[in-house]
Amino acid sequence: MNDRFVVVGAGTMGLGIAYVAAGAGFAVDLVEVDPGRAEAATERLDGLWARAVERGRTTADQASSARDRLTLRAGLDQVGAGPQVIVEAVPERPDLKRSVLRAAEELAPALLGTNTSSIPIGELAGGLARPDRFLGLHFFNPVWTMALLEIVVGPATAPETTDAAVALAGRLGKDPVVVRDLPGFATSRLGVTLGLEAIRMVADGVASPADIDKAMVLGYRHPVGPLELTDLVGLDVRLDIARTLQAAYGDRFAPPPLLLEMVAQGRLGKKSGQGFYRWEGGVKQ
Ligand code: NAD
């Protein structure tokens, strides 16, 4: 296995994947087309390393080497060919993902992964020359904390690609599940169901967001309630996933009007400072 790892998209997920890969010893190229997002990602990454050192999870030397292994790039054309892995983490839009994946494939990675939460791998593999090397590598937010890696095997994925993905999970310190290629896979289908119903319950006035969340945390032992989780994931991201699942499974995944309204108002959750909760400096108020 060579040691080059490319991540496309430096948003919530891409920067987390890049952080974990650099920490695992990979030389990471993190590609971000939006200069503002690239700058924000650099700041966030510096903050993550500083906090890891403060909390004794890594030494200052290890953090500084990991940081030196990670380079922000403005486009895939600035990345050398032949990396071990490319993970696409751009927004949940099939056309955008397909075009990014086609461009990524030109770099001939041994393993090409998508971090999609809900789009079938077979659908994204359509325009690829080597769909046998392609699969879903679905990381969870925040990537540095969450142990799960959901590996989604597409219709053309070769068994050795799945094996390589399982080995990669081990190197990144993740615990994998291997799942079949159906929209929403094993996790998003169930997680989004809960999130959408919680939003409908807010609209119905069943209880406050804080009490709906508290009910699931204390009553069902969920580590975090469905509305806070929606704030963490991003309301826009959940809306995109709901639309994909609605197209696949029908109106039980129809986005609730309150979700559409909040996204239209820019209330996207933690990343915008306001969602079902108010967030300041990344902390729920
Ligand atoms: P995001 O909007 O925070 O980040 C996406 C980034 O990709 C943005 O910075 C955007 O500028 C960048 N981008 C867009 N086009 C690009 C291009 N052509 N080249 C390079 N960068 C480009 O989104 P996110 O929350 O990080 O989600 C990314 C993917 O991960 C989505 O498919 C989402 O469904 C999935 N996902 C999200 C979560 C979550 O909790 N947010 C969890 C698991 C999976």
C-alpha cells in the first residue's frame, strides 16, 4: 500500500477524513475549490491538532508531523497521479459527484471511494472506466471520534476492492460494516427516518427540540438526540439525503415543510450558527 491519500471537498466530512488519514501516516492532498472553505478548513484543522495535543491524545511532534503531511489543493489538477486512495466528499448531488469521480479516476487511484450518505454506488459508478475499484466509504461525523466506517459494495465492485477497504478501515482506526448497495445503506435510511419524524414533531408542537432530544437520550440511550444530530450533520445535507430517499422509497421520506423552511432561511445547524439550537464557536448554547 503506498501512502498517498486524496480527499475531495474540505467541508464537514472531507476535513475530518483528511485529519484522520494524516494522523494515520498518509500523505494527504485535501482538494477544495472554494477558497473561503479552504481557509476555514485550515483553521479548523489547526484547531483540531491543537486540541488533541492539549488533551494529551497526541504529542506536539506527532501533531506537527501529521499537519506537515496534509496539503490543501485548489483542484484535482494539482494532485499527482497514482494515489492509494481517493475519497470524494463533495455535496450530496449525483451530477456533481459523478463529475468529480470521473476526474478523480483519471489519477488512477488503487481505491476510489465516495462518502455519499444515500446515493446508490451503482448510480455513481455509471460513467467510470474502472467501477471495479469503486465503492462507498461512508464515514461518520465527527470522523475523528466515530468508530464506524460503512463500506458499501456496488454492483461492479471487485472483491479485492472490498478487502482493500476493510484493510484501510483498520489502518484508519475504524471498525467497518460491509453493506449492500441500496439507497440510504444501513445507517442513513434509519437515521434520517428518525430525524425527519423528530422535525415533524417539532412542527406539531409535541415538545421543544431540547425535550424531544432528551426523551431519546434518556429514554432510549441514544448518545445524542435526533434534532441535535440534524444540527451536527447540517440541515441542507439531511435535506439532500431525504430527497434521494424520497425518490427511492416514496413519500415516507418527503422532507417536512419545517426543514425546507429552515434550509431556505440558511438555518443549517452548527455550521451556520443556528438550527434547532443556537451554536457559538461550535458549542451548543
Ligand atoms: P459540506 O457542504 O460541508 O462540504 C462539501 C465541500 O465540497 C464544500 O466545502 C464544497 O466547497 C466542496 N466542493 C464542492 N464541489 C467541489 C469540487 N468539485 N471539488 C472540490 N471540492 C468541492 O458537505 P459535508 O457535510 O462534508 O458532506 C459531504 C458528503 O459527505 C455528502 O455526500 C454527505 O452526504 C456525506 N456525509 C455527510 C455527513 C455529515 O454529517 N455532514 C456524514 C456522512 C456523510
